[in-house]
Amino acid sequence: MTLLMLRELDKVKKGLLELCAMVEDSVAKAIQSVERMDVDLAREVIAGDDDIDAREVELDEECFKIIALYQPVAVDLRFLVAVMKFNNDLERIADLAANIAERAVALAEISGVAAAPFDFSEMAHKAQGMLKKSLDALVNLDVDTARRVICMDDEVDALHSNNFQLVKDEIRRRPEHIDALLQYVTVSRHVERIADLSTNIAEEVIYIVEGDIVRHCML
């Protein structure tokens, strides 16, 4: 039975890695769709969200099956519980990527769209870097990298707060651009949430390796 369970655990690990790759690709394309106002790329992200949703359901079912059939304990049980949390966070990140892509489509359809009043690429690439590092920490069970991700979250939060203020100021100056500006602040919020969920993943890596529940930045 132990050998069978190990095979099932390997299957879960493979499925998780595949889901990680799909989500990371979706986020990268969503960011590019906003930067380039690329409607075709945005629609590709939106269309791909259903595949990620299906993978998320399959992975959860695999975890529940292992728990029911083999009753794992200690590190194996902790791993499966963490995978289900990873799974949920990854699916939510993919949803946010689709939401960002939808905003790219909306912006492209606004006549005479105004440029973002903040540096979208700076914030987006910081959040994208957090996601990559959190997934690297997951693959390698690297606690040090996970802790660095947690400590990066404040930077993205600060950028989002600043973006919100810049958008408010721009609305006062150019109310005729309010439709586009509201789309930009929504994009900023979605990117900030991707950073938050990347932090969740990093915290779960620490839980798997050390069994500690982390709530705050650890230096």
C-alpha cells in the first residue's frame, strides 16, 4: 500500500507542477496583453481559464482520493493539505489573470484611451516575480525563497496604494477619461491580489517544510 500511495503522491506532484506552469503562463500573457493592448492575446488568456479550472478540480479529487484510501499521516498528510491550498490559490490567480485580460479588451475598445497614470509594468513585473519565486520555492521546497516572497508583498501593496491615488488625481484633472482610468485601477487591484496569493503559496511552503503556520514576514 505504501508503494501505491507513493505513486499516487507522485501523480499529484506532477499535476501540481503542470498547473503551476499553466498559471504562470496565463499571468505573463495577461500582463503582456495590457502592456501591448493586445486583444487577441487577452482573449487567449480568457479562453484558457476553463482548462485551469478543470485541472484544479482534478487535482483536488486526487488529493481527496489519497486521503480516503491510504489515510496518510505526518508529512504526507501535511503535503496533501497544502497542495489543496496551493491548488485553490493557483486557480484564483488564474481567475485574476483572466480578469486582467478582460480589462485589456475593455481598454482596447475605449476610443482615445488614456495612458495609465502610473507605471503598470513596474508593479506587474514585481508581482510576476513574486509568483515565479513562490512557485520556485514550492518546486524546490526552498524556505529561504519563500520568506523573501513574503517580505516582498509590502512593496506591491505600497505601489497599489500609490496607483489608486494617482488615478484619483487623474480623474479630477481629466474626467473625460474616467472609463479608462477606472479600468486601470481595477487592473492594479488584480495585480495586487496576485501578489497576495503568491504570498499565501510561500507561506504554505514553509508549512510543508517546517510545519509552522506563518502569518507575517520573517526576516
